[in-house]
Amino acid sequence: MEELRKKLDDFENRLKKIEEFLFSNQTKIENDVSKDYKGLVGGIRFLIGSGFLNQPKSVNEIREELKKESYHYTTAGIACTLSETFTKSQKILNRIKEDKIYKYVVRK
């Protein structure tokens, strides 16, 4: 009986540690997400993270998807940010030309 009690206490302690770890990290993850997705750059990062740019998309397609997520920016602003920040500086996206239209896709 004593051995069973000891095992039960051991399991309770392990469960408590796991719960503390999960709940403390969950708050940190939620805070990090809200910081990363602010502004136009954050909106584009959100689209990248959600997999939207795994297939080539035009600036207009990206603009429409950003609107759905409540990011309202001009086409020129989006095009400039995609080209300068995500293609040239950070090298996260590739820009390809399909049917005389530039499209952006995640770099593999």
C-alpha cells in the first residue's frame, strides 16, 4: 500500500511540473504572437506563417487576403514592403514573373 501511495505522489508531482511548464509557455507564446503581427510587416508575416504564400500570389491577391485579416494598406505599400523587406533584405520570399505579373512565394 505504501509503495502505491509513493507512486501516486510521484505521478502527481510530475503532472504538476508538466502543467506549470505548459501554462507558463502558453502565455509567453500568446504575447509573442501579438507582437509579431503588428503593422504591414506583421500582416505579411502572418500570411507567411499561415501558409498563404506557399504558392505564388500576386500583390493584389496578397492585398485581398490582408484585408480579410483586417490589415488595410495600399497596393504600392504592400508591393514595396514585399520587394524590399521580404525579398531583398530578409530573403524570405522569392519574386517570380508569371504571365507578365510578379508573384511572391516563400523561398524554399
